Amino acid sequence: MRGAVSLSFFSLLFTATTTTLVAAGGGTVWATPHDSYSSSVGVLGCKVNTNRIAYWPSSVDCSNICVSLSYGGRTVNLLKVDQSGGAHDVSYDAWNYLYTGFPASEKPTAGGAVAMDYQDLDASACADLIFTDGQKLPLSAANSMNFLASCLEQKGSWVGSNYVLYNILDPICSWGVDEQCSLDWAAGANQPTCAHALGAPVVLAGDPVYNIRYPSGQKVLASNGVVVANATGSGSPNAAGLVASGKTGLALLAAGWISWGFVLFVN
């Protein structure tokens, strides 16, 4: 039998609908650039816009996951899918655009904390940052269950009504199988069912996640830091993926074993 999960303060503010949820909060934060995608709850970087992510001190919420950040007359919306150690980090590309008006890949700029205005938004405002059918939040079937279970226990939470599970092990999509999995939560299941073995540690080379390196503005593979040119992937809504060469595949394999500890840690 599942244990009860305490409702957060935010969950009491939301109705039971799946699309209209009211978020609250706003003010000023000292925003800093962050150039390496991660997600403490297993949101898959190959299926979201990794150039529009907020890494803030608060834990990832089941409904309050979208925030706007404004500076100099410019505004971007960000997905809050990771927790920082104390800073209000944002994707380097988003920070650079707000600070200078240019993407980091075009005119990269170095800098530190900048006072910027934020406003919590309804999750639907970040729908264009999610590249799945129906803009459902893509989660790791093997490593997101603790977070998902807490959201499913919260009546009316946005994540609980708008999630999709994939048989991908890590947020930078370097291990697993790119296939959707099902979860019969209503029947008492607490483990997803996938076509292939859940959590199988096989190299996934077709769903790259890219980082914009600070302060050079170079686009690099998140899995191994290799610089790429004219690549499409997690920072673009037309993510086509990169077919790795044999050399890149070996690099992915080596990088994956180093990062394997994440899989054991998250769940």
C-alpha cells in the first residue's frame, strides 16, 4: 500500500483541472548563468528546450514549474525542473539573451549575478518548451518515480495530470531506449511497464542533449563535451538528433559509465 504524501502549500492553490492551474509569486532574483543541463527529478533534456531552464533553490514542484524572467525589456519563460544549491541559475543562453539581447551562441558574454524580475506562471505558459505530444512533461520511467508518485498523490497537480514516461535512464539521454512506458497507478502499480526491459543500461546515441558552453558560446554534447556545429537537438523544437560516429559512440559509452552513479542516486 502506498504511503501518504503531505500536500505542499502550492498544491492547495490549484484546482483539479489539467490545464488551468493558478501559480503565485514574483519579485527580483540575482540570476546567474548555468551551462550544463541537469534535472533532479529526471526530466529528459532531449525532449525539452534545455536553453530555457531555471535551476533555483526551491525543490521542484508538482504544479509551479513555469516562471518568467525579465530584464532590459526582454522576457523569457523557463521550466523549473532542477534544484540548485542556493543560486538562481538559469540556462546560459537565456541569461545571455536577457542580459544582452543576443543568444549565447551568437554573441556570448561573461558575467555573474544580475538582478532580474521573475513571475510564477501557469504551467501552460511553458508548453512550447516541451517537445512531447500534448506537451506532457517527459520523465525517466526508471528514475523519476519518487517525484511522480508525490505528484500523483497531490490532487489536481499539473505534473500528475500531464506526464509521459520514457525508458531513458538519465536527463541527458545517453542511456536507455527512446520508447514510452505505461503506468497503471489507479490499479496500484508503482513501476512502469515498457516494451524493453525497464532501465536497461544500453547506449542511446540518437537523442543528444546539447549545452551552450560558458563563456565561449560553443555548442557541445552534454554527454561528453564534444563541440558540434550546425546540430539540432534539445535546444530546438525541431529536434532531429545526431547519429553518432563510431568515435563519438565510444566517447558516449565512456562518459556514460562515469555518470552511471546518477541512475543509482535518483531512485
